[in-house]
Amino acid sequence: MRTIKFFTVGCKVNQYEIQVIREQFINADFVELENNRPADFYVVNTCTVTHRADSDSLYFIRRAEKENPKAQIFVTGCLTEFNSEKILKEGRHCLIFKNKDKFNILLAVTRLQGFKRVPVPYGTGRVLSSAEPKIILAFPQTSRISYFKNHTRAFLKIQDGCNNFCSFCKIPLVRGKSRSRSLSEIINEAKGLSEFGYKEIVLCGICLGAYGRDLNQDIDLVNVVEALEKIEGLSRIRLSSIEPQDLTERLIKKVSNLQKFCPHLHIPLQSGDDEVLKRMNRRYSRKQYLELIISLKRLIPRLCLTTDVLVGFPGEREGNFENTVSLIKEIQPLKVHIFPYSKREETKAAQLKDAISINEIKKRVHLLKVVAEKASHAYKAQFLNKTLPVLIEKEVERGFWQGRTDNYLKVAIPSLDNLKNQIIPVRLKEIRGDIMLGENSLTGQKASV
């Protein structure tokens, strides 16, 4: 029996890709372990968007080494693109796969171990000699998933790479140019996930709104959501993160009229100050972002906004930061993902002067968190004593279930029945931090904790 463990760090695309790799190994009769028992093989899918992501990635490599010093560890993902030496210092038994090679890990296992009966439909590759860097070279392969482990909502990757080159961001360097999957592949995979029982699909990509621009067809994200709208059994279509400039009039008009579209958009802001936005190489102004949000809220009832903000960008003066704070107060997002600026090698921002001190960044992060929490509470308060559909995801404790509304509110309700993967009408009764407590409108049973 060959055993394996999977660790992943980072975005929805990374989570999707580790599921692709998982299915390859499970279909080849590997047994996945999820406890502290040592495995024969480990796959670590890394991220490098921040220093914290680097640290978390290296932690999982060390953990694998500690659990089984004799195990073979396969490391892939964005950290491998520029940091192979750092990885090899952490893991003596690491074999590194660049992003373009990550779906050939199973092939490497078969060649290294000499297994006779393992299906390998993912192309060819070769292992460099031991005198050369421990990196597998192979051709990039198409991929798909048939289910999404431990998830009630399935992520579906439709695009990879980015052409934007924001000055603080390493992702275009480690993921490459924008590349889109064919519409037929996306539709077939979505149908399979729906047939498996998934009621919600979250479309994801490194730059989701760039979908289709590299294809030799007149096709874009609108065509994808139109196609998924027609899939029987699928109840919800959600977009992951989309850049402000990619929310075109055509896309907004389409999603505002789709029955299955979830009224929730994650639209990164990064800064609410024009001067900082320009240095970040963001392609919009404060005014344009605000006008976009106002327009979206007018066209899409109950629209939930979530966003990203980068605090402490080089040269961000107090007044620049205050412009961000005031804009967050105005747009009232449900959630603000706040990131302290993290200097990334190879980016243009890494060369900028006027760095903000760590203490000042911490102070600003704290101030923005307070503002963001107030905005979140204000958004949730709009829905008190209203009934919204909740897709139940998991039982958080005996007789207590948690899920999300279509507009992304986290909700908890009581029930002794198994409600997983059901869409339940819930009357929202109380706000408890980031969760809203409710009652099943069909039974009237109230939540109380």
C-alpha cells in the first residue's frame, strides 16, 4: 500500500490544483492519510504572494520531513519559481516541480519507483541527473476534477496567469501570461460536478476577468456564466475575485439578469488613494472604483461586496491611508481582507523608497480592521428578520449547522437532521461576530448559543 499526504497554501486556484493532483494519485491506488501517521509521499503546493505565504509553505515542507525523514516530498506551486534553493535547504528529500509541471508529479513517482501498473495519461517528462538541480521538466497538461474534497461548494478553475503586473505583485512572474481553458472543457467539468451533487460552483482564476482574451474566438466570461446557467441541478454560480476594470458593462448586464448568479462580488481595491494606486500600477482611480460599486449595488439587489486592501505600500502617507479608510466607510463591504505590505523580490515595488515602518503598518492595519468590522456589521444588519436561502456546508457542532447565503453571509441554524448540501430558507435573527444566527423558515426552529 502506497500512502500519500497533500498540503496546500494560498488561493482558490491552488486549492483546485491540489484536488487535480489528489485525484491522479487516488485513481492510481494511492491511499491518502489525514492523521499524524507518516506517509510514503508528500505533495506540498506552495504560495508566494506574501512573506506569510512563503513561511507557511516552508512549514509544511518541514512538517513532512519531520513526520517521515525517509519520505519523498514533491514541492510545486508559486514558491518554486524563484526559491528552489530555499526549498531544498528546508527539505533534504524534496523534488521540485515548477507550476507548468505540477500535473506530472504522478509520472515522476512511477519513474522514480518503477511501479508497473499506474495509469499515466498526462504526457511525458524526464528527471534530471542527481548532479543537476532536483527539478522535473515536463510538458504542461490539461486537467479537471470530478469532486472537491471537504467542500460543499466546488471551485472550478477556468483561467491561469496574469498580464496586469501590479507593481507589488509577484504572481505574473511565477504564473506567466493569462491563459484560458476552452469553454467546452469548462462546461463538461461543471456538468460532472453538478451530477456529483454540487449545487454551487465558484469560478476561479488568477485573473478571472481576463478569461477568453487569449483564445482565437469571440468569447469571454459572459459566455461561461451563460453556459453554466443552463446546467440542470446547478443552483448557484459564484465568481471568485475579479478586477474592477474587468467588470464590463456587458458582464454586469448579464449577471444582473441571471437567476443562478450569486449576488456577491470580490473586487480588490488595494488602496483608496489615487497617488498610491498609480504607484501600484492599478488601472482605475478612486472615483472609478466608487462609481462602479454604486452602479453594481443599484443593478444587483442585495449585492455583497468583499475586497482586498494593501496597507503600508512604500510612500503611503497618513493622508493616503485616510483616503482608503474613508472609501471603505462609503462602500460598506461585508469583508475586507487586509494585507500588510510585503516586499516581494523581482517586483517593481521592491525598488521603491520611503518604506513604511513595521510599527506604523501594524497601527494602520488595526485602525482599518475596526472600520472594516463596523462596515461588515452595517451590511449584515440590513438582513435582520429577512429570509434568505442558505446552502448548508457543515455541522459545526452536534445539532448546529453552518452555511452561506447566496450573498455570502455566514449563517448558523439548529437542526438534528442532516442538512449538508441542502438549500434552506433561513430567517436571520441575530448577529454574532462574523456569523448570523437564524431559524429554519420551514420548521421555525431558532438558533441559540
